[in-house]
Amino acid sequence: MKNNWPYCLYLIGCLTATDPSLAQSDSTAVQFSGYLETYYQYDSRKPGNHQRPDFVYSHNRHNEFTLNLGYLRADYKQENVRAHLAWMVGTYANANLAAEPGVLKNIYEANAGVRLSRQKNLWLDAGILSSHIGFESAVGANCWNLTRSIMADNSPYFESGAKLTYTSDNGQWLVSGLILNGWQRIQRVMDNNTPAFGHQLTYTPNARVTLNSSSFIGSDTPDSTRRMRYFHNFYGQFALTEKWGALVGFDIGAQQAEPKGNRYSVWYAPIVQLRYALTDKARLAARAEYYDDRDGVIIASGVPGGFRVSGFSVNFDYALSPLALWRIEAKRLDGRVSIFENNDGTYTKNNLTLTTSLAIRMP
């Protein structure tokens, strides 16, 4: 992986050096930044291979000090053009981009955009993009909880395609339409030539309320065995008081149970999060969640009744500086049946993890 970093620096340099028009532009239009999040996690199952369950993709290693996500980033923006390029390493990249070939496994974001209207904030962006679905991203410091929810880990963190985005003049409305290569895909599934589509609608009437609706329509299988998938995510974020904040969300999806069939497998996931500011530097957060995928569309459990798991987590955050965040979290997952495998080959209904992390931003 070390050998990819010179290539990363070369690509970042291309943003400002290869195109004469960019090289002659205001140098302040290019902003460089970075992010690094290390963590240690202890899993009550004590897995010998140090691997968390298969449905966990972020913070997925047990009993080792490791890197969840680190990236170097370059952002370029002028009045009518913009570009974003970020190169990453970490256990997040290993887990979430395992199906991608070569250096694509290390791309966090790589896209370019043009403004289509002089009077309106209308942009067309294309490339590898951050997901338009959900309120939890791969960047832990931007999330209320240290680890990701089951719904976040099992819906797209990233996507590739083209996105048309309009933001209203007052900033209250954001509307996007997307055409995508698939469900969290950079390269298409082999023999899949069916385009996928998505939308995002965000309403922010004031600084205290954000409401969001996002969708995905497409297939994640070859055309010969096409099973259409329909998915919707809704969430609302609320600043209840100066100290209290709340997030509520709901995912629901349906996929054809067989090619060209009329029967659908349905999965859904509700979630509630609360956050409380103890001081300017210290915060508490709690999360309650449930994930129901009885037919194993997204999470295959191999047990009767499918994957039905509830979870609760609580974490304490402390800002060591404006750019450094230390966190500690306790999380418990409970299944309807014994689905969590212990190191000795037995199974249990519940799983407890203790996690601590240190995240640093590099402006």
C-alpha cells in the first residue's frame, strides 16, 4: 500500500499543474486537508481472527490498535468549476472497497463538477462521490456516535455516477437527481448494464431543523438474474435546545425475491440518537436502533427468522483541541436468536463492544 502514496501525490498535483487554466487561477482556490482516526476495540466474543461480524464494515477489528480511516484531500473550487480528490487507507477502506480492483480500493472521493447556471446554484458533478443516503458518514468525527449504526454500515457510504444538484437561493432546499453504477459500486457488477437512479431532497428551514429524503432504485445483480431494489432513507435532525440534539431516521427497502417476480423481500431499520453538551469540549451521545432483514437481502444470518437485531450505544467525547477528538463508547447488540459466534464455536444472542478512538483533522 505504501507504493500508492507517490501516485496519490501525483494526482493531487495534477489538480493545479496539468491544466494551464487551473495553474493560472487563484491558488487559494485549492485547499488541502487530511483526516486520521485510530481506534482500539474489544469484542466480548473474543474472535481469534480479530474480525468483527460480517455486517460491520467500519471499526471492524477486535483487540488491536489500528487505523479506521486516514486520508489526504485536495478540494478545488472556482465560480463555475470544482473538483474533489481524496486518497485513503485504513480498515474502513479494506472492508468497504474489497470488491473494487487495484488503486480504486484507496479512493475516498474523486469527482469534478461544473456550474450550469450563472444565476442559480445548479451543479453537475460526476465521478466517485460520497453517498447521498443517510446521516452517518465514514468520517467518525462528523458523526454523533463513535461507531456506525447497523443501518449506516449496510447502506452505501460511497457511489459513482453523475449528480445534478440545485440549492435554493435562501439555502433552505437542496434537490439532487443521480444516475449511478450501482449500490455502493465504483465498477459495475459484471454483466450488469442496468443504470441505477437516486434522489435527495433536503429541507433546512432554520439552523435547528434538517429534514432529508433519499432513495435508490436499481439492481445489484447481473442482467440475466436481475432483481430490482427499491430503497428509501428518511431522517430528521433537530437542535432541541442549546445543549440537546436529536436525530431520528428510518430506512426501508424492497427487492424482488426472484428475477422478474412479483414477490418482494423487505427490510427496514429505525434509529434514534440523542446528544448532550456537557461543556464546550465534552459531550455525551446515545443511540437506539433496530434492523430487520428476515430474508437476508442485505445481511445474511443463516438462522430461522433472518437477521433481527436491536442495539444500544452510549459514548463520551472530549475535544482535546479544535482539531483533535477523543472518544469512548460502549455498545450492545441483541439478536432475536443466537447469531453471534464466539471464539469457541458456540453462539450467543448478544454482543458487547468497548471502543476508544482518537481523530485528528489536518486543515
